[in-house]
Amino acid sequence: MAKKKRAASHFVQGMGILNLLTDRHWITILSALAADRSSEAQALLRSLMARTKHGRQLRLLQLIEQKRPRVSDMQKLMKVSRRTIFRDLTGLEEYGIKLSIDGDFRYGIERIPSDFKRFL
């Protein structure tokens, strides 16, 4: 009796629905929650911003807008590794955000899509 092959799934045990959504889906969800001023939506937004990589990326974007930090500053303030900072910066660029680096190695924002402006 031949064994049936199981269909490949993006569902990872312990991760639940987190792995079923694309990065673009997450940004859309966070944008919609940011636009909704109800207390429930704002509570969910705060929770997702604190618990997901997409929330961390958006917090990093806010940090860059406000302080023009160096990578070492981002690392300390975000409490993540240098590698995670570079991964998050790459993710921001994949969303269409154009970042700049000045002569002192401080990051800034050159161009930002309208979807992200509400987070600044």
C-alpha cells in the first residue's frame, strides 16, 4: 500500500496564522488598524506592533524618521541583533521605502510610499 503524499503547507506548528500571511498582507492589516481609531483596533495595533517582525520594521521606520540613527543605535534601541537590523532595513526597502545613509553612517528616509506615511 503506497503512502499518500501530504500537501505542502505553510502552516507551521506553533506559529498558527502568522505564516499564512504575506508581508504585504501584514502591512495592509497594520495600516487598516492605524486608520481605525476605535479602542479595540488601537489595542490590537499596539499588540501586533510589539509582537511581529512587521511591527518591529514599522517601529524601526519611526525611529529612523525621528532620530536618523546609526545601526548601533538601532540595535540598542530595538534590542535586537545587528543582523536583524539589516534584515529589517532590507524588508523596508522591499516595501518601496528608499533609505539614505549620510557621511556619518546615519540612516534617513528619502522616499516613502503613502501606505507607510500614517505610521510616521
